[in-house]
Amino acid sequence: PVADTFYKMTNVQAANSVMYVDENNGLKHKSGEFSDGSEVFQFVPTTGGYYLYNVARGTYLSTAKGHGAGQNYSEEASVENATVLAISSFNDGTVPQVSLTPAEGATLHADTNYGTVVGWNASSNSKSAWYVSEVSAAEVKHTLTVSAARWSSLVLGFNATIPSGVTVYVV
């Protein structure tokens, strides 16, 4: 992964599914594309690997609270609660694939029975293989609710176009 580049992750073996995060911060996979840009991720380098940053939601991949290896993953707003991923490359003979493995050693795996992405205690295989494709940042859209006091906060990990009539302050 390249810094400041936007990606989507597709698991071709799991019915051509795209990795995304649902409204409850659960990491899921679903067939097809998403018009709201919720499947756009960035890899943030850190010691020992990468954090997986969901661009549209401004959140980081994390082990779900109360769950360990072999269970669901979710997202957290704070990088301090993020899960570090090791990335292993391999090839099926046609397209380069990656395996995303948290420190617990449970490779992120598309569970075709439940539509979730879980930590799968196995070596790289068809269900734990993700195709990482670069996408344009223009696909990312946000919904921002402004309070009655006319204030709101939004943290973005990338440059954005500000709509007319909106004043932005950088802290």
C-alpha cells in the first residue's frame, strides 16, 4: 500500500464481495459496489504493520469488544484502539492478492455464510485473499449534521472540497 492512496478491497472468491463497514461499525462484505464510498480505505503505516482506515467514516479497524481471534471485527474512532495488520502478498497465478492478518494471527476472512469479515485462523486461502484496488478519492462522500448552534466536528484524513456557505476551522 502507498501512503495517501485510496483503496477498496474485494474478495473474488466470496461472490465478488467488497469489504465495508455497516452502521454498527461491524466489518462486513457484500457483493457489488457502493455509491456512498463506504468501501474506501487507506493503509496507515505504523510499527509492525498498518492500520486500516475507513475514509468515509473516519474510523480504524479494531478487534470487536469482547471478541478474540476467530470473531468479528469492528471500527473505532481513535487510532489508539486500532488493530495493527500485517500484510502478506501472494499470487493466484493471475492477480496479486494480499492477506490481512492482525497480531493475534487470525487472517481476515470473508465468511460467506454470514456476510461478515472474521479473523480466520488459517494460512492464506481463497476466502482470506483480498484484491486491493486503487480508487479515486472523489468517490468518498460524507453526511454531516450541523447542530442548532450551527457547529459540528468532522475529522478527515485527506484533503476535501468545502461546500459554499460553510466556514472551516483547522485545530
